[in-house]
Amino acid sequence: MAALCLLLKKKENAPSVSGIGASPDDFTPEWTGYKEKDALKKIMKEWRGVCRNAYEVDGVSVDIIWGKVTDSVLHDGYGLSHIKDKHEQELKGKGFELVEFVHMCLTNGRFNFKLSDENNYTYNVGNALVVLTIDKTNNTNWVLTSYYKENGI
């Protein structure tokens, strides 16, 4: 998927994540030395911060952030806090633990062009999805959300 790497670098006009409310506070503290599942577990344990370069997806470095729930009634938000708030119970109902689910999507997912746009890239394994977002302000990519699409892709 080298084409995706090129797409990410060429998106000069993509808006920053400030459009969804991310702030510099969402990226502190930085937990170092954690990769893949260990990064997911660390963020889930701390309920704050970021693990930079936790995954590599199609040659692109992906950060794991706690993020925030911006509306607990509508379950809006981003990052692992959003996934936990909105999707954790549904994932458990499907037999998945949140950390295992996100890890599976990031390590085994295939780029889904139909569900992606210039700001977000979706990867899926069957009906399991993870959405990465491009943060132009900080020149990073991070997990926005992850969920199980009941009615197929």
C-alpha cells in the first residue's frame, strides 16, 4: 500500500484536526517506549496522553491518543476515549476486547478506499474498522475511532 503513504504526504490542503476539537493537551503527556498492543494498553491504563509512532500502517507512522469524549449523550469524540465510550460495549457483545480489536484492525486491516476521504483513512478486516485521521498541524496520523459495522462494508 505504498500509494497510501504518498497520498498522506500529498494532502497539503487537508484541514487540521482542530476542526474536530483536538487540542495540544490531547497529546500530553507523551508515553515513550510503547509500541502496538503495549501502547494501546498504556493509554487505556492512563486515560490520557499519546504514544507516538505506536504502529506503522502502510509505511505511515500512527500515534495512539486518549483523545476525548466531546458529547457523552451523543457519544461524539475521538481517540481511545471515544472508542471506549461509544463502542466498547458493542465490541464486547461481539466477543472483542477494545485493545485486541483496535490492534487487529491496525495490524491486519486493508485500506478501504470507499470509506476513506481526504481527512480520514479507513482500514477494515471484515466488518471491523479503524479510522485514522491526518493531523496537518502536528504532521502526524492517529487513531480517530474504531468500530464494528453491523450491516457489512
